[in-house]
Amino acid sequence: MSDFLHFSEHTLQEVALSFMALVYITRLIWLLHFAAGRERQAPTGSKDTNPTKGFIYSWANIAMPWAMESTRTKFFLYLQFVSFHLGVTAAIALSFVIPYAPSLLDSPALVILLQTIIGLAFIVGVMRIIRRVAGPYMRAISSPDDYFSLLLLTVWFAFAFLSVPNSTAGGEWHLIIYFILTAFFLAYVPFSKISHYLYYPFTRYYLGKTMGRRGVYPVRRIPRSDTTRTVQ
Amino acid sequence: MGNKSRSYKAEKVIQGMGRKLNRQMVGSLLACVHCGNCTDSCHYVLANPGDPTYAPAYKADQVRRFFKRHYDWTGRVLPWWVKAKSLYTDEELEELKDTVFGKCTNCRRCTLNCPMGVDYATFNRMTRGLLVSVGIMPEGVAVVSKDQWEIGNQMGVLKEDYLETLEWLTEELQAEHGADYPGIPIDKMDTDVVYSINPREVKYDPRTISDAALIFNEAGENWTMPSEGWDMTNFGLFSGDDDLGGAVARRLYEKVAELRGKTLVISECGHGYRSTRCEGQNWAKWDINFEMESSVITMLRYIKEGRIKVDKSKNTEPVTFHDSCNNARSCGLFDEPRELLNLVCSDFREMYPNRSENYCCTGGGGAMSMSEYTPQRLKSAKIKADQLRATGATAVVTSCHNCVDGLTDLIKHYKLNMKVTQLVNLVANALVIEKEVAVPAEVVTAAAEGELAGYRILVADDEPDFVTYAATVLEDHGAVVLRAYDGDETLEIARREKPHLLTLDIKMPGKSGIEVFESIRNDPELKTMPICIITGKPELRKLIYERAVLPPEGYVDKPIDEERLLRNIKKILKPVHKDEEIESRK
Ligand code: SF4
Ligand code: SF4
């Protein structure tokens, strides 16, 4: 292993991680300095629910594709979402496994599993790029950050895929690029839309609490399949 | 940004945002990932395929862009990268107005379909409030807000008119159920129920008040209506003006506290229920010490407790139910109306999607008061029209006065063969009343025999059966009846014969009843002719009362029985003709 690869796997990551943690903490302090709106009214709606049930349901919403019309009726998009985010998780995990527990990758099964997950995420990334560029609705709501984040994540998946075996037999360049990209993401994420996972618990907590108090969450519905309309 | 000058109003809006932001709002402004999942959930998008400016995330970005530019570091450092952009001119504020008032009804359907939990409707409302604070708003919003600030209710109903209407409704109830019938108590202290209403009921739909009164009285309720602070609607919800919201809610809460009422019952109105029951206390920063409930829950409770009896075979028409967004998506009120409907109707048909997934009636968020956006509202109403049509019902029930107007408008626009009604009307119709009229009908009839002698009454209706029926009843009581079957004929006879009274149907071939009404009122020779509208389309009341002419002397819904017809005719003729006609008709 070259000194540069060692630097990329360790020092660079550690600096980038510290930077990300610092920015995130600052971000959270900033968000928390806004007062939370207070609800004074007595609960409405079904007696079977309450704010606690509401926010648990709200948090779990993402794992219940049947809960929202938008995920229920666009199940393929939902599968893409799952695959993409599993890929992100696997690629992040890889950035810790390679420097700190490389022996885990001696297992061919784990290598295949990680490559499958990350490979699928890469394909989804490409599909998402096409959707964002080709769809008029998606184009209208996209910012340079949206395109850039998606493109870079997709490229990152490609290098993560190549890096999974942690082999330098064909050269180190794929590993170096993967770690440099990882470090770049760690530093860039707090400034981009990718930091949405930081806000997710907040938005869903407050929405869930309100909707639980008002008897709207968990959603009750009479199923029927022929009411779907889509424009995309 | 630094060198570009900013208008006074734009500066105010930006500063105002800083004061309005709370954690929930900031979370929603930050969390959007532009995934597009919410796009299809908006009725505006569905009705305008190919126009991305209606997409919820696109609309939200028009607000998000100046939030980012001024309150979020990403937008401060790299504005173009995250599409952050400040506001500079009043023209930009006008454009923003068209988005937040004209392209969104704050229905919250996209909110419930966002995986990130972005509550666009909430910060859309906040933006409305910011624009209102600098005087940028649709004309109708300004007018209604002014009425609610100054007169105390959003339709500018004067106290004397309100009290007069309640008195008149009490008289009607007593004429129907006997002189001892309790009627509508006003400002009674220490009651179990204080009943608050939408001013639309006083102005256009008083039958909902008398139906509610009938239900309260039949249930033996100890109830009252307040003489002031009776308006449970709150335009602050639509205009985003929290100060107005707080002031209006406080007015109502204070009155209930003054009357020492135990429960404030809110008549069927989605935005009224949400404002009064939920948001009002937050806006007014007031923790109330009495209960509040929707009249839907009250009526259901009466049936369950055996306090009123209903017979569902009295409502056989196929009905469907439209969930108001404010009731269903912001207050969880969707099961009780269905339970009640199943108790009072024999043919209830579910509409899909429903409950918190239902589509907006398109009249929400104050849209009915913003006439400049009517074409796009009606276009977006296609989604609701399709939903209604698919049910096969001939009546749509809704627990919201705003929805009544929104649905009535779209039903007319899309030529659906449906009427709009409310649960209170259906419950009142299904009531089993044990002690009917106090005085036997024959006695009343006999006593009234000949009472209309000498009067010439013109009955105008395109239904020959109705004309024959009404003419027979009136002739039996001594009147000379003239008959007309279309609008032109009505005008011609009215001009020629100058009858003492005209009963007028609204829907007629040729000139409609509304045109006839207006022509008569504008004719110097005929303008004082008493007119009683008798119609099967009570929802068209607004079309008559909104004319800039004297209102009709009476307005009666079909079906109408002999007793009601006579009572209304006599009520009109007596005061008008008492002096000047008594001599001439002898
Ligand atoms: S669904 Fe939510 S995150 Fe996605 S575009 Fe709409 S508001 Fe943004
Ligand atoms: S709140 Fe309703 S009208 Fe407004 S964007 Fe969302 S779905 Fe459309």
C-alpha cells in the first residue's frame, strides 16, 4: 500500500469526519435555536391514537410503502429508493471496513453481497439521473446541487463497487479515488441536500406528533386500487 | 445582492419571515430533497398536466429560495448552487401571491405524501401571512379580512340582521311545532351547549340553523346561541394572519366564557372547526376551560344516547360523502360523519380516495373569495368532479360550508346531476318527532280559509305539477292565481297584471328565475313587488342574494307542503300589503 493510499484511508477520512461532525453539531444547534411551535388544543380524532403513536408511525413511515399514496402507487420508485439508500449504507460501511477491519473482506460471500448492493445502487443512481434530467417535473424542481449530489454519489458507487475486494493487484487508483470521494462527501454533505437525513428525524417527529394528536396518524384508509392518477 | 435595491415591502417580507420561523417550519424548509414524490398528490398538478409550476415542490421552492438566501448558510454562501434567491421588487411579491394564493389551497395532501415530512401547506400559509402584512393579497381576502376584523364575522352580517334571522327562524319553528316550541335561545347563561355557526348560514343557508335548532330541541338540550362572537369561522387560517386568527378565536372563546357555557358546539364547517377547535388557541395563546366539539359528534352522540330518534328510510337518495381537508387531514374528523350518515341515510356510497387521502373540493384555503383565480380553480376541480361522478350518487354530503360552495360551483361547471347537502339537514329530515304540530292542521286550514281573498298571486315555475299544486292551495284560500311556465312569460304577466306577489322558481327555460328577479327589481314600476323564491336548488341562494338589488321577501326550499307554502306567502303579504292593499282588495 502506498503512503498516499494509507493517507487517503486514514488521515484524510479522520479529518473529513471530524469536519463533518463539527458542521453537523453547529447545524443542529442552529436548528434547535428556533423555538418549537406549541399545540395547546385538546386532542381530536380517534381516541386510539396520540402524539407518541403519531411520531412513531411517522418515523416508521419510510419502511411502510403502503402507508402513503405516493409510495403505494409508485412501488418501483420505492424499490429504487430502498436500493439506493442500502447502497449508501454499504458504501459508507466499506469506508470503515477497509481501513479498520480489512479481514472481513476475505469472505467472498460478503464481497459478493456488498458488490450486489452497491452495484444495484449504482444502476438506480443512473436511473435517477435519467429521471431527473428527462422529466419536466423533476427538471423544474432540481438545483445544481441536486444534479451534482446525484452524479457524484453514482460515481462514488462505481468506485466503491470496484473497491469492495480491497485488492491492489490491478493498481491502487480505484481505492484512492473511492477514499478521496468519500472524504469529499464527508466535507460536502453538510452543505448539500444529502444532509437531509439530519433533518428527517425532526420533520417527521413534529409532523407525526401533530398528526397523532389530531387523530390523522396512523392513516386510516379504505383501500381501492383504481383511484390512482399519475402525471410522471 | 448587496448593490441591488430592495423595495420596502420586499424588505418587510424578508424580515417578517425571521419572526415567523419556528422549528417545524425550518425543518420543512430544509428537508426537501426534490424527489418529486409529492407531485401527483396535488389536484392542481393532475388537472394541469405538463405544467410543472403547479408541482408542490416547485411552489414550495418559491418560498424556500428566499428562506435559503437569508436564513440558511448554503444559500448565503452559494446561492445559485441551491437555487437561493432574494426578493427585490413588488412585482416579485405579486408573483409570489399568485403562487401561494392562486395555486395552492393549503389542503395538505402533498404533506401527507412527502416521505420527508415536509409540510408545505404550513409554510405556504406563513407566506400568505407575510404578504398580507404588506398589503399584498387577493382583493377578496382583503375584503373578508376587513369584515372579520371590523364587523366581527367574515360576511359582514350585522348584529341586528343576525338576531332578526334567529327570531324569524324561531317563529318558523313555532309555527310548525306549536307556540310553546322552544325556538332558538339567545345568550342564555350556564347552558350545556353554546352553538356557533358560519355567517354563510345566516346569509345563504338559514335552514341549517333551524335544522340544528330542531335537533337540539328534540334532544332536550339546554343550549343557546350567542348574540355576539357567534362566528366560528376564521379567515386568519386562510390569510395566514395569526393576529386576525387570534383575535377572532378570542372573541368566540370570550363569549362562551362569559355565558359560562360547558361545551362550544361548532356547526359543520371544516375551516371553522380547525380554526376554533385546534389552531385558535395557539394563535390566541389562550388555554380554554370548556369543551369544544363538532356538531357532527354532537348529533351522533344524541342518537347513541337515545336523545333523538331517526328513521333512515326518510333519506333514500343515494348519497356520498366528501371529506373536508381541514376536518380530515388536519383534525382527524372522518369516521363520525360516516357513522352518522349510515344512521340517517339508507344509501350511502363511499367516494375514493377518502378520509385523509381525499382530494380538496378546490374551494379550500379561501379560494372561493379569490375570484381572480376562479378559472384555474374550476379547472383543477376536474379531479373532484371525476371522483363525484364515479360514486353514482345524486347528492354529496359534506361537513363544511366552504366545501358546499366549492362543490356547488364545480357541480354546475361540470354539469353533474348532483346536489350538495349537509349532515344537519339529513339528520333533521330523518328525525322522528313524536309531538308534531300543536294545533290540528284542519283547524289551521279552516281558520285560514279565505285569508288570501283579493290577492293576485303569480306562480312561476317550469314544473306544471308544481304550478297546479301551488295554484290549488292558493285558490282554496281565496287568492286569484296567475300562472307562468318560463322566464319570459313570467315577466310579461308581471308587467301586465302587476300581481301582489310572485312566487318564482330559479331554474326555468328562457330567462332564468335569477334574470327575472333582477329585471323586476330594476324595473321602476315593479321593483317593490314582493317575490318569494321557491326552488329545488337551495344552494343557488347566493346567486340571488349577491345581486346589487333588494333581496327577495322570501326564500323557500322545495319540496314544500301546503302549510309551509301558506305560512310563507302570508308572512310576506301581511306586512307589505297590510296598509295600502287592504282597501283596494275589498
Ligand atoms: S415529496 Fe417531499 S421531499 Fe420530495 S419533492 Fe415533495 S416536498 Fe420535497
Ligand atoms: S397543499 Fe394541496 S393544493 Fe397546496 S400544493 Fe399541496 S396538494 Fe397542492
